[in-house]
Amino acid sequence: MATAGVGGDDETDTSGHPICHREDCEVQQRMSSIDITENNFQSLLEPLDCYPDKKFFNVSKLNSVLYDSLPYCIRVVLEAVVRNCDGVLITHRDARNVLNWKTKCQSAEVPFLPGRVLLQDFTGIPAMVDFSAMRDAVKKLGRDPKEVNPVCPADLIADHSLQLDFTKCIAAQVPSTPSITETSKSTAKLSPARMSGRKPLCRSQGGCKGGACDSGSSGSSREQIENTPMLCPFHLQPIPEPEAALKSLELEFNRNKERLQFFKWCSKAFHNVTVIPPETGTVHQVNLEFLSRVVMEQKGGLMFPDSVLGTDSHTTMGNGLGILGWGVGGIESEAAMLGVPLTMALPEVIGCELTGTVNPLATSIDVVLGITKHLRQPEVAGKFVEFFGEGVSQLSVADRTTIANMCPEYGATVAFFPVDKVTLCHLKQIGFDSLKLQTFEAYLRAMKLLRTEDNMVPPDYSKVLEINLNSIVPHVSGPKRPQDRVSVTAMKKDFASCLNEKVGLKGFQIAAEKQSILVPVTCGGSEYLLSHGCVLIAAVISCTNNCNPSVMLTAGLLAKKAVEAGLVVKPYIKTSLSPGSGTVTHYLTASGVLPYLTQLGFDIIGYGCSQCVGNTNPLPEEIVAAIKEGDLVACGIYSGSKHFEGHRCSCVRANYLASPPLVVAYALAGTVNIDLQTEALGVNAEGEDVFLRDIWPSREEVLQVEENLIIPSMFKELKVKLEKQTTRWNSLDAPESTLFPWDHRSTYIRSPPFFHKLEKVPPPQLPIEKAHVLLYLGDSVNTDHISPAGSISRTSPAAKYLIQKNLAPREFNSYGARRGNDAVMTRGTFANMKLFNKLIGKMGPKTIHFPSGQTMDVFEAAELYQKEATPLIIIAGKKYGSGSSRDWAAKGPFLLGVKAVIAESYEKIHKDHLVGMGIAPLQFLQGESPESLNLSGKDQFSLSIPLDLAPGCTLEVKTNSGKTFRVSAAFENEVQVTFYRHGGILNFVARKYL
């Protein structure tokens, strides 16, 4: 057929015309919104079987043999390239490169435009401010500003970084904990509730007697956190929302009112922008639980795979649902919103084959961490990972999303789980319409994107890693350091070894004749024998990933079976349950296991940090006396993330970290000096031994409860919350205008100057003449050195600006909160105290203003140079711009007046950002450097930009001292040259509306 040539070597399109290579295109032509009627692969568009009103690009028809060999994630990339092919930014050659992925990976670059963009509040503010300013510029030049909208849909979550002062309310104090006044010393801001020492009222609900709960308690101080039901700390009965919580939300809206009003205006003024209001959830939670589509559909019935670029590191969680996506910086996300694709090297794909069956005692967290450990290999870094094999079906969606979320841990860009029966079942449980799911399945089958039992033949991968799930066994960590992992099967042997070893990182050096000592103790009217390894503290606490439903449900189901088998926890063991949020209480209650945990002593004591930070009352005196009498190595076992010897209690020398169900198991055993596989936990009423294997719930049991009961109720609650929104958000006033009414008094949101000189036609590229060096930098200057971040120093230019705006230092907030104000962000550029500028010879955000000879802040020098109409350059060493992607690492230098950077080498992403802002990335020739050229940085530099500027061309640089040297124009392709000539991506896209 006509399109088969895309998979071969011929250079014709579907009509037989020569393919226009990107370097041969007139990229300056007006770029229009992608429409399927303009797409060069129109012949691939066909109706979906049994659904004539739906259509899709059947990319497998390009070359079915090559397509079938592609990894699933690369098939998604190919579909995006085909669907968005406009012959300008995305061409036929790009599609051919992706189709020939096996031979082209790492050697070819490919443009990728996602199905949507995910923004959290800090990155969403500057992006939407730029769009708003673009509307002003378009209006000023006589065109309709309503036409300015994101080309790529954007979801903006407002709750990611909002600060709350009154979130936690200390409900009670006990003699063993600091007083309210003492506690407040370590608190950044005090709530009236904390300063007054008031206790919340318990309003006679259930068994609670009403009034202030003044009765004594042996528990540690309880804390209540956001979005959880308030409980009386002594009777665990719900109480009305306290005044502190109401004031917290009130203050949130007052402090962030400008930003929230702006967000609300954006949601009404722009098409393709969805704003998720506050009090809903964080960006990764809402993306996973509400925004993920799996399959997207445009007006007109065009279907395509969901894919996302997000400005949050948790974006990869969506890979667990079969959604291709990863985290990017602000400029990449903004470019995608503008319809400009991200250019990336065609990635290698590591196939990860999961074989075998999961160990019965292994929890989801064990599986996740086990797979993560196996993937922590050099060959995985920077690559896509795709999972396949019979073991994949054993992983729940929660397992998959957690594994995908661990990408930063093992260095992969993507950890992709193709959609399969487990995924579709999950979507059904969370409320997807059944008809829609049928359509999804039909589309995925047609696109060969559905992993089924009848197509288990794996695609071709760059390399295959095999992980046998049966090899993943549960571990605990301890007894002194969290990095010392011990498999549960080796626990008894390891503890005996610790008793023998010399005192050190693991050892306790107990004499052999004293290792079998038994010390009697009376507790609750009964006598017990304490020995080395006896468990005194068992706590399920609110740390790390222990709010995973499957893990906590396993603990609850284990408790249920233990109670039913007649097992009990010895009364001297201090047990507690401090989950990470009220959501945990919700699903433990809904599944019916909470009463069994309570019966074993695992009562909910609150929602804040307790045992993990040493908040535990002293052990009973008789227990302490027995420990000292026998010099016993007593143990504590916790489901947290950290521990130190004696951190919780000085007489508890051995401390272990374990999963929540293992905490319950060791509490039942009463000792860690036990082989859980061969020794009984206890005896039942009939005197029969009960082993852990008898009461340990199977993965099938846990997943059934999770998928059929817990997940549907959780997602239903979130959906209701999103649909109803909140009274505060609904009542928040926001402008109704097409253009945003900027408030010149605002210190949070300001119209940026990126479009102040915008003209319909880009002006001729002027030479850079007599430019001074703003900064002379060394190797490995990263984006944290460049971009504003963190708190605003009281002596910084940004602080001086805010003081001029009548703000007190306590009102400065952070650079992140003020990313919508270019005046603050520009002053914070190169304000890092660790910046080393060779012009001044020491660390600090200073430089020299050469005309005056004065040393001053970088911004103040740049401001003087701009007043003098003097262009600026930066000289740098190797790996300039390394580190995390930061949009203001390019925007800031642009607004400081930097016209070019001359470096020995660049981090590619940052170099692309410089081009995107209209800054020329120039590179010293191979073997040359500022030192070899004897550049002092004190000269003025001049160079001309030729009309035939091309990627990699050589330019001549002259100094006013007579030196001449050559540099390379480090543009990647003609598209980047075009962006540069337009003054950056923003101006390039703005001109399409003119």
C-alpha cells in the first residue's frame, strides 16, 4: 500500500511526493493548530470496528512486521508522531525513525507531543501567566485574544504546594511529652490554638462524655492532619471540625487568594485548561485517581492513547495504568501546551520479564522494593523500562503504579506496564462507564496496545532483565541501622549473631552463658518470662509507603485471623497504630478489620509522627527493672522508615523496621528470636500450635478486598469531592474578562515582559557587539545555581524589592510561591550563595560591573548594564546547566539581558531551554577552553549572527583587546535556529495568531 514506504528507505509520502526533511522545511511558516484534516497521514485514519462514530490512526498499517516488533511504549510514541505530523515540527522522517526503532534508538531524535500536560501550582503559575501575557500582546497587535489557548490540554492542580498554618492541632499533652510552649519552639508558625493551650471539645458523641477531655492518658501527644476526620484523642469518637482547622483553610485562601483567583480565571477564560481546586489532593494523587484517561478522545470521535508530560516527579505513576508519561521542566511543559513537541533521543527500552510466583509472605511493598532493587543497574539509567511476562498479572494496579513511581530510585525515565485485563478490571472498579470501557478495549486491540494471554510473545527489546518473583522474600531492617536488611527466614540466626558480635554497628556482645537467661515479670496479674529478643514495642506508624491499602489490609486481615484463632498479644507489649491519614482509618473500617486490630492492642492513637520520632511514654517500671536485671537486649519493631539505638526508649536496644503485617506477627510471637516458618506464634484455646502460615492472608484475599471494596469507595469519594468542589472555591470571585486584569500592586502575579517587543514579523538578527561578561563560571554549574529556589534571603535583591512593596520579611514567602512575578524571579536568578564567579574569586551571588569597577549583586549589575544598553554574555566550563530541569534557569538570564552563553559543554535540556528563550548557546571548539584561550572575562566580546545561521556552524568572536577565537553554534536542528530567530518559543507561537 501507499504508506508502506514509511518503513523502508524511499523518500516519498503517502501521495508519492518527496518527503520534506526538517532541515529543508521553511519552518518560519505560520504554524497552525493540528487538525486531522491537515495531517499528512490522513490515509491511516479509519473507523473503529463496531463503533462507526469513532476513528483512529491505524499506525500498524505503516509496516505491520516492524510495528509488531515494537515495545508497547514505542507504539504509543509512534502513534503520537503520526497523529501530530504536520510536515514542519513533526515529519514523515520522524515516523520512519520511530518505526525503525531497533536500529535508530539513541542515534535519532524524535519529537513527542503528549496527549495532555500536567501542572502543579508552582509550575502552573508561570505557564498560565505567559499565556495571559500572550493574549495581551495579540490584542495589542489587532488580533482576537480569544484565539490564544493551549494547543495541548493542560490539567492544573492547585493543591500541590499550598501552605497551611493550622493543619495540626495538638489535642492532648501528657507528662512525658513537651509542653505546648516547648513544642511550639520548633514550629515555624504558631496557631492560636497552640498558643492558648486549649483542648478541643468532645461533643458527647458515642461513648464520649462531652466537654474537654481532661482525663489522663498514657499515650503520646496526638496530632490531627488535613482532610482526616477529627477524633476525640481519648475516646476515638468523631468530633466537629475545630476552630483551628477552619482558620487554617481561611488563612490558606487569604494568603493565596491572588493565585487562586488567577487559577479560577484561567479555568474560565482558556479552552483546554482544567483547574482542580484546593482541598482536593496533591498533583500525583489527583492525576492517578481522577485525571488519567488511559484512552483519550477528541471532539469528532478521534481516539488515541493517553500520554502525559508532567511537572511533578510522580508523573511516572501513570505508567502503571498503561499511560506513557514522565516528569519534565516548566519550559518543556509550556512548549507542549503551545503545540511545540519535546525533542528527545529515541530511547532504548529495557524489557523486564517477571517470572515465577510471589512468595506467600511477601507484601506488595516487598515486591515493589525487590523489583526496584533489581532494576538499580547502570544499564537502566535514562532508558525506558517495559514489563512483560507471566508475573505481571500477579501485580495489582497499586503495585504497578508504585513500581513506576520508583523510577527516580533506579534511574529509568519510564517504567511502563501495558494495559491488560488487570488494568481494565481496575478501571471498572473505580467507576469507568462500562460502554466506555468496551470502546477502550476495542481501540486498544485494534492498535495492538492491549497485553493479552494470546499475544504473550514479547516485542524486541534493547535488553532483557529477568526477575523471579519467588526470589523476593520479606525483610526487616536492624537492629541498629535501617540499611542492615535481614530476611525474615534468617531473622533468628541473625539475632543470635548480633548477641555474639562485639558492640558496634550490629553487635551487643552478650556473654554466651547469659544468652539463655529468663527474667520473670508480673503484668496484669499474670507472670511472664522475658528473654533476649523479647518484643516490648510494636508500632504501625505513619511513615513512607505504609498507607498502601494492600499492606495495611494485610495487617488487618492477619489480625482478624489471629483473633479468630484465639491468639493474643502479651499485655506488657506497647502496641499502637498511627496511620498516615484518615483515609487509612476509612478503609480499615470499611473492610471490617479495625476491631480486630484494636482487640490485639493496635488502637489508633492519632495521625502524626509518634514512635518514629521518639514520642513514646516510659515502659512500666517493673518491665524496665526486669530488663536491667537480666541485661536483656529487648526489641522494638516498627513499620516506619528510620530508627536509631535507644531512640524510642533507652532500655530497648534492638530496633527493627518491618512491614505492618510483620509488626503484628512479631507482636503476636512476643519475640524476634523466632523462625516464623517453623516455630508457632502461640497456641489456640484447644492448646494447638498456630503458625504464621495458618493465619497469613493470601495476596488473592487482600486484592479482592482492595479491588472490590476499598478502591471503589475511595474513588467515589474523590469523584464526589471534585464534582461538588468546595464552598470556598465556588464562592471565590474571579474576573470574567478575556484578558486578565493585572494588578500593578501584586507581588505574586505580574505580566512578564516576554512579548513587549513582539512584532508581526521577526526583526533581523542583530550582532552582539561589545558585550560584557556578567558571570565567568567553572565546570558543572547546575540549574540550582542559576534558578531562584527556596526562601528569600533578607539581604537579597528580591527582598529589597518586596520591602519596597511594603512587605515585612515574614511575608516574603518563597521564590516558588512567587514564580508568577518576574520581578522577584529575575532578582533571584544567580542568587545562590554557592555560586562561584571567577570574576570575584569567591562564592556568593556577586559580580563586577566593569564600567564602574564595583562589586555588586548580579541583578544590580545586570540592571545597570541594561540602562547602559550593554549586552551581556556568560562564560562557563563543562556541563553548564546540569541538574534538574528549571524553567527560570533560562527565563532569568534572558530577563537579565544575557544574549549568549559560551560554554565548553552543556546539559542538553538546559541548552534547549536557552534556545527556547532566545539565548544563543555557543560552544568552545574541541580542545579549547576559556583557560586555554587566556580569557580573563574582563574584555568586551563581539560576534555577528549570519543570515545563513545553521546548526553547528562556526562563528568568530572578537574581544576589544584584539583577541579572536571561534565558537560553534550549538543548535540541534533548524527548528531551534528558527526559534532563536523569533526570539524564543513564546514569540514563535505568538506570531501564529498574527
